[in-house]
Amino acid sequence: MEQVSFGQRSGYAIPRTNIGAMRLPKAPGEAVALLRHAIDSGMRYIDTCRGYGDSELKVGAALKDGYREKVILSTKYAPWAGEKESEDSWTAEYALGKIAEQLERLEVDHLDFYQLWGMNDSEKYERAAAPGGFVEGMLRAKERGLVGHLGITTHCAVEPLLGILDDVDWCEVLLVSYNLLDRRPAPVLAKAREKGIGTLVMNPVGGGKLTGASPVFEPLLRETGCSDMSDLAIRYVLSNANVDTILSGITRASDVDAVLASASKPQFSPEQLAAIEGLIDEIDSRKSADFCTACGYCKPCPNGVDIPAVMNAIYFERMLGLHGAAAGVAGRLRRKECWADRCEDCGECLPKCPQKLGIPDELRYAQEQLSE
């Protein structure tokens, strides 16, 4: 597989697509076989985490028999990640202890990368980066040879993150979520590239939402020569010059094969990118003009309906034509008992909506179109 620079700071070269180890098969043997299939197919960087259940244990098992030497191994954690967050969890000593625990779980003597996980709040970052804090523990681990390189993973808002990038001279790689449905982090990717920070993208297919058939996107698939929605989504992300690599959450061998097939295809031309972004801009424009903007003013519903979430399901179904994604949202809301079927047509939400939407009518539509 093609190798590209992984940022000036790290000095690594990396394939365009790599392994996200959050959604591995439950059976350890199946997980090991899948990870080795991905490595044998050319994927090299493995992203796992102490917070991903037994993922580190499965990765550790897969890296036996010479596979450790074939990969770039990365894991992560943060002081706010534990179920029992305490003052101690913010300290350098806690970070060192956690890294030692993770090395044991992975059955390795060093990590190629270690990242501050889920840095989604600038205030939390400042506390973690304070003298004696979690980041200092990461730096000490690097000095001791336990960790080769350091980074950050984040879903932070764009503006605070742009400011943070000016301060993190220790950060060598950055992992952000970026895809067709959320293009907002593009300036963050550009700034990271300028500073020599390697860039990884998670959720290139929107956490599975950008899959399946869509009549809305079908003409665009033909125009760009894409086989399906996931092919379009992956090639769109890889066509951004500021993206070094993507992480693919793998559950089965076909996940590996499909993403490798997409990554092997040509990047989109400027004209193709303009057509893709033009369609998304048109959809976003219609949504902001006459549909739910997720402002939340309609909440709380007296009957427990999560109205913005239901409206999001309608958005996937009606505007994007992604019925599978819409059905997935509907299923989660049913399980949480906050789906549209709890609406009693009381009308309490109507005067609260800035868009003046007929919310009860929309909730009935959701029940009709997204029934089990």
C-alpha cells in the first residue's frame, strides 16, 4: 500500500488507511484473525484504547508471532475517561501508572504512540497540561522510552482546538472526526499540517451512517465512478490534501477489503470535489432554511420524546436518502424509550420552535417512515 508522510514531527511514513480497534469481534480468536488479516493486507497503524473494553487484550494477542514488528502501535487514555474520576487521575503519576497497565495488557515493552484521549474541552485540556498533570506523565513516559511519540484525539469545537494547536509543541499526531456529514474540522486539519503534526481521521463513513443506497446520492456516485456510499465517503476524505490517513473501525474481513479497495482508487478531481460539496451545501442550505437545526428549544418534551434526535433521523431519511442510517437512529431511540411513538400531540413544543415546524406532524411522519 502507498506510504505517505505522517507529519514532520513524527518522522513516520504510514499507509493511507489503518486499523481502528474499537469494534473488533467479541470472540478473541476472531478478533486476532481479523487484525492479522488487516496487517497482512497492508494496514500498519493500530489505534486502540484502555476505554475500548478488551480491545487492548485482543490487540496484544494479535501482535504475537512476529506481528508486533509489523505495526505502529498506538493506545490512549485521559484523566476524565475513568468511571471513578478523582483528583489523582489528573496527575503525572496516574498517567505513568495507566501507561504501565496498558503495556501489560498489550504484552509489549513500548508503544509507538500514546495519545491524550477525547480532548473535547479546552478547560479540561489546560488542567491536564498543567505542571504535574496527565500530559507531564505522558512526557515522562516518552523520556523513559516507554512511548515513542505523543498525540491528541479530539471532538473539540473548531475554534478552541485551533488555539490549542498553537500551544502543543509536544503533539506529533492529531486524530479528529471528519467526513461528508461533518466537514467543520477541515481548518483544524490544515493547521495541523502547517505545524508538521500528522493527521488521522476517524469516522470517515460517519460512524456507519454513510453506507447503503441513497437515491439522493445515486447521480453523484455515477458521476464520480464510486461503487457505493462508503466508497464515496472514504475517497472524499482521502482527497483532502491535509489528511494523512484514515482509521477504519473493523468488525469483519470485508470491512478491511472494502476500505483498501477504496483507498487504492484515484483521489477526486477538483471538479468532482466541487460537485460533491455542492450537493452537501445544497442539502445543508435547505435544512437550515426550513428544517430542524437541533437548537433544542423544544426540549424537554413532557412525554419524553427526544425531539431533536427524532428530527435527525428524519433528516437522514428525507434529505440524505440514507434510510439505513435513519433506521439506526430510530432503533437507538426506541431502546432508550424516547422515540416518536411517545408523542401525545399535546402541542407544547410548537410555540418553542424558531423554525415554526409542525413537530407533531413530523413525529407522525417518523413513525410511519421508520417503523420497525
